[in-house]
Amino acid sequence: MALLKRHTPARNDPADAPVVPAGPAPAADRRNGSGTPTGSENGSGKGRPTPKRSEARAARARGGSAVTTPASRKEARARSREERRRTTREYRTAMLSGDVNKLPPRERAPERVLARDFVDTRRNVGPFFLAAAALYFVGGIVPNTYVRLITTCLMLLGILAVVADSLVLVRRVGRRVTERYPDSHVKVRAYSVQRALLPARWRMPRPRVTRAGQDR
């Protein structure tokens, strides 16, 4: 009778099922608690300290797209010194050429540019005063009373001329800056007097205009 019974397949036992090795979790499972991919998934993870603002600015100035973090403090100090040297060289080159766009930020102020151009286009008494001072120094060495008297008089006249010229220069520069930049707080009067005391070839930044007002 057992042979006439209908054969029924045995139920599958979970214990007898083949073991499937676990593969990588789906992308949806490799998410943080908020449901967004982790930093390594979306590429936003840095994996390194955030670079300083000065380093990022220097990299942009050099045209670089990435900033490498220094490996040690010694390397960071060396990089900082090199950056300062490079900036100093660039500023010095700009001061010698008179290129306003590359000057230090203080010298790029439009009020200072206006004051420099005004001083460079006028004839100042300062260079003549320097010549009178040199004669006065030489006259003090010469053992002659008349020579000393003449050089002393020239020195006094030079001082009076410089004072009068400086007063005129201060008024004219102040009026021009006020008319063009009424809300400015940049001090240019003493700056203009100091520049006017020197010959054109000794002035820094170098003049970019001639006495006729034309660009060099």
C-alpha cells in the first residue's frame, strides 16, 4: 500500500539552503541616518584639514586649483616665508614700475593715486631745498666766514620756500581729493608733502605721469 501512495516532495528546510556570501551593500544602505550619502560617497569628504584662507588666496593668485596642506609646522613656516618673499618681490617690482594694479593695498587707494599724480605733474621746491641743504653742509666745512654766511642764508631761504610750497600743495591736494571723494577718510596731505620733497627719480612708487600730465 505504501507504494501506491502519492509521492509528495519534502519541504525545504532553511538549514539545508546554500549559503550565499554577502556582497557590498546597496548605495541606498550606505547612507547616514539622514538619508544622505556619506562624505566618501558624494565626494564632499575632505580627508584633510581645511586650508587657511591665505593659502587658498595664494593658490588662486598662482592659478592653482588645489591647496596642499603642509605636512608639518616647519614646512608651514617655510611656505609662509617663501610666500612673504614672493609678495615682497612683486610689490617692489610694482613700486619700481608704477603699476597701480600690482601695488600694495595701501598704495592702491584712489586718493593716494590722485595725490601722487598731482605731485608728479607740478614743479616742487623740495628738490631745490635738498640742493641748498647739501651746499649748507659743504659750506660748514669750508673755513671761510663769507661762504658760511651765504650757505646759511640759502638754507634759511630754502626752509621758508619749502614751508610756503607745502602749504599751497596741502590746500590744492585736499581740495581735489574732497571734490572727487567727498566721503573719503584717507590722509593724503602729509603723504603729498613727503613725496614733493624728493626728486622724481627717488619717489616710490615711481611716477606714472610726466609734468605735462601725460602717461609715461
